[in-house]
Amino acid sequence: MREFKEDHERHIEDLAAMLRKHFEEVPTGPDGKQWLTKGKVFLASAVGDKAILMAMNDNETDTNTAYTRTFERDDIWEDAKEAIRKGKEDEKRHKETIEKLISSI
């Protein structure tokens, strides 16, 4: 999980750097979707490990979908494609790992 957190922090840094490079506004804090994402995991913690993993898996599904949709766009900056591709691969790996953990419980 620590590795996942480090990956997510690197994704934020990479994407923020790309936005700055292209003179776009960089978000400074969580939006409603991010609070919802954290909330699902927090609420699941009251039920147990499997519920936490299922909430995390749900969040990874959303993140994978977002990366896939972004990567498939034809209007993304050429120099952003590699960062998006790497993020997409990380998120796919996260989801696969979480799914294996769920199936082992």
C-alpha cells in the first residue's frame, strides 16, 4: 500500500508539472470526487479488511477508467503521453494486486 501511495504522489507531481509546463491551472486540493474516494475507504474500515479492499478496488476502477479515457483522447499534449501511459500502467497494476488480495480473503 505504501508503494501505491508513492505511485499516486508521483502521478500528482508528474501531472502537475505537465500542467505548469503548458500554463494550465494546477489544482491545489481535493475536489468532491477525491473526498468521496477517501470516504468510501474510511467507511469500509468499520466493516473490515475485505470491505476496505473492495472500496479501494472500486476507486482503482474509477482511476483506471480516467487514465484510459485520457490516454485515448486525440487532443492530449504529445509530451504528456508518456506520463499518462506510466500512470495508466501503475493503476492497472494496483487494481490487479487489490483484486488478488480480495480473492485471497
